[in-house]
Amino acid sequence: MDASRLRQLAISDSGFVFDPTTGHTFTVNPTGALVIAALKDGHGPDEIARRLRDAFELDGTEDLSREVEDFMARLAENGLVG
């Protein structure tokens, strides 16, 4: 996955996201912000699921990995990852 577009995004603490390439803005919840930050750092779905589990004190990572992959697919649909 090419996350170079993600690295250009500006993300506020409140989940406001600005894409300087297109000028588009959108918002994400705290989970989405954590996923984007981890993707920007080069982490994959399993590591991101572990981080989510730890951050939100959840059990297991299998379902979380699928959710992360779904979120990544939505990012790809919007041209934010390749």
C-alpha cells in the first residue's frame, strides 16, 4: 500500500482532516484518526488492530483487522492510498 498521499494530510486532534493536494476536508472519529496516523507511520492492519485494542481496551484483534482493512478500502476509494 502506498501511503504517500496520507502523509500529506493534516489531521487535527478533533478529527478534522485536510488534504492539501485537493483542498478537500473531511472528519474522522478517534478510531479513524488513529488508523490514519498508524498508516502514515507505515503500519499494517494487524499492528493497527493491536494499537486499537490497546488504546480502547478491547478484546481480540481478528475482527479489528477486518475493520481496519475495510477502512483502508474506503481510503483507497477516495484516492488517499494506493
